[in-house]
Amino acid sequence: MVGTHSFISTWRSLNCLFLRIALSQDSFMKKEKRFGERLKRLRKIAGLTQVEIASLVQYSRSSIEKFETGHKTPPVRWQENILEVVENHIRKHETLRTHT
């Protein structure tokens, strides 16, 4: 009986561990998707195509597409840089529109 109890206890512990890993991966995937959604929204506000934004941030168009759909995410240190480039593009064009 002790062996069975030990096995069940170990099995439950492993199930809890796998559940925590799955939940953390789900949270990570949601963060990736949020980055992509934000990038796409800002790109559309800026009136840029995926090709144009790819040129601005020095990534390929296919990478931009993967970022936007959440299938790929750039390193965290680059995420803010990419968003900042797009936001600066928006600000620059808003300034030009208000002064013309």
C-alpha cells in the first residue's frame, strides 16, 4: 500500500508541475499575441504595409506577419524598439499633417 500511495503522490505532483508549465506557456503565448496585436494596430494607424514596417525596423515582411499573428516574437529587448519606431513614425506624420 505504501508503494501505491507514493506512486499516486508522485503522479499528482507531476500533474501539478505540468499544469503550472502549461499555464505559464499559455501566459507567454498571450503576451506574444498581445505584442503582435499591438504592432498590427499601430502599423494600421500609421498607414504602413508589412513591407514598409519591415524596412523601418529591419526585419523581413514574413517576420512582421508572424509577429502580428503571434506565431513568432522578437526578443524582448527588440519589442519595445520596434513599437517605438512605429510610434515615432505616427508622431512624425501627425506633426507634418498639423503643420501643412
